[in-house]
Amino acid sequence: AEHLRGKKHQRLRSLRAERRAQEQRSLFVSGFARGTSGEELAAYFGAYGYVAAVGAYAIVELRDAAGRERALAETQHDLAGHRLRVRPR
């Protein structure tokens, strides 16, 4: 019981909760042309909601889960002549 009230445990719980929340807002994107910048991906996915971050391996994090759902509901994504594969993170 003492362990569960400890700072380290509480910090870990908080970190895990934040990671789960990020997962609910994020997309995994592949299939774009080599050399495509994070800014280009952010501009494209900005149509679905505010893009909070574009990370390594083309993880696109939107500000809210509703934007993620709108992007996932779209049947086809094209950027600069390349068909993108968009999946939940």
C-alpha cells in the first residue's frame, strides 16, 4: 500500500496515462515519398484537426481523438502523388 502512494509509482501512473492518451490521438503513417518533411505531413493532416506533433517514424499526433477518427474514416489519403497508409498507432 505504501508503494502505491509513493512518488515514483504516482509518476509512472501519470506517464502511462499520458501515453495512452497520446495513443488515442495518434496515427501511424507510411507510404509517403522519401524526403517528405514533417511540415508537409502536418499540413496534410491539419485538415483533420490541429496537429500537435509529427514524430519519428511518421507518428502524427493530433490534438484530439475526434480528428484521429476523421482521418481514419477517410478511405484514401494522397500526398504529393503517393498513396498514404494511415493506421491507428
